[in-house]
Amino acid sequence: MTPLRPVVVRLADSVASELEKRILEGSLKPGNRLPSERTLALDLGVSRPSLREAMQKLVSKGLLTTRHGGGTFVTDRLQAHFVDPWQDMLKDNPLLHRDLLEFRQMLESQAASLAADRATDADISRLDAAFAALEDSYTRDDLANCIDADVTFHQAVAEASHNVLIGHLTASLMRVIHGHVSNNLEHLHARPQRWNQLRSQHRAIWQAIREHNPQQAALAASEHIDFVRQGIEDKALDEERRASALRRKGEPAAL
């Protein structure tokens, strides 16, 4: 019987697999520019020709893109095919917002639960930094930074779940609803009591994950989305009342 030949894995294939893993896990994010060839080759412990061959494989798969004279970037292919059509549909179908919130509640509750169970010390450190930035924006009453910090915090939770799909779906979902999040935070910001409740909810999620309490983390995340849903409904009701008052006054309401 002829002995089986050992499978030889080419170095370029191993490098391509390592880079693909980093893209999937979120270490290399959509839109990120890769480090210089020299830096990346040293980091991976390979020659520059092997690195170039590996990068070309990922360009062919659509995970990397090169720009003439501008370097190599992680494409947004894993997000764009999800984001673009849903953004258009949400504009034309307001009822989809309810379905989106239901999906977000399922996704974020599970993400928080898994993060509480699986988060490493490095994940907790990253989550601490994201929460500190969010707290700082609350303290300084900086609404613009608070919107960005809010999104970053939820993404840190998702990536601490160590579930690749949750990480990428959360990033995609946040891109779809970014305007939605901005409008809701502006609405809550004008109501100090509600604004402080929002702040407390993020703290509850953060603490439950730090304490590695999956049930409490899931509950805190679920209650947070319930609160967001109520805020959106309140905002819509306020706008309808305002429009109704203008109509009674004989003034045109903004469409």
C-alpha cells in the first residue's frame, strides 16, 4: 500500500488564513488600512513576497482591496450587502423599525450574555475603555461624541461575545440604524431624567459583563432596548402632537 503523502500547506496560504481570521474576528475592521508591507511581514514572521501572494489571494476573494498609491484596505463586503438594501427599505417602510428593534433586542441580549460568559481580560479591558469614553461624553454633556461612543460600546460588547456572526451583524446593524440612534439620543438628551436612565442602563450592561453574570447581562441589554423602543414611540407621539397643534392653528406641518 502506497503511503499517503503529507499535505503541504504553502506559506502564502497560511498567511492568507491568518489575515482572513483577523478580518472575521474584527481585529481588522472594514475600511481599515493594512500596516505597511514591512511592518505586517515582521508581525507575521514571513517574507514580503509570501505576504504579497497572501494579500493577492484575499483581494481575489473580495476581502481586501488595493488603491493605486494608497495602500491595501479591508473591504466592507461583509457589511455592505446587508446594509445598503436595508437602509433604503427602512426609509420607505416605517413599520420595519419595530422589526429591527426586535431583532436588535435578540442580538444584543445574546451578545451580552455570551460576553459575560466568554470575555477575556483583554476583552474586559477594551470594554472598560469603551465604557469610560461613553461615561466621559455623558459627563461633558457632549451629544455628538456620545452617539459615537454609544455605538463603540455596543460593538465592544458584541466582539467580546467571541461569535464572529454577532460581531459582524452588530456592526452592520449599527450602520443601518446610525441615523435612528442619533435621532433617539437627541430626543432623550432633551429630557434629563430619561438621559440619566440611559446612562444607568449602559452601566448595568458593563457591570454584568465585568462580573461574568450572563443572565443579568442579557436582562440589562433587553431592558435597554425596551427603553429605546419606548423613547422612539414617545418621540413619534410628540411629533404627531406638534403637527396636530400646528394644523389646528392653521399652519402647515413639516412633512
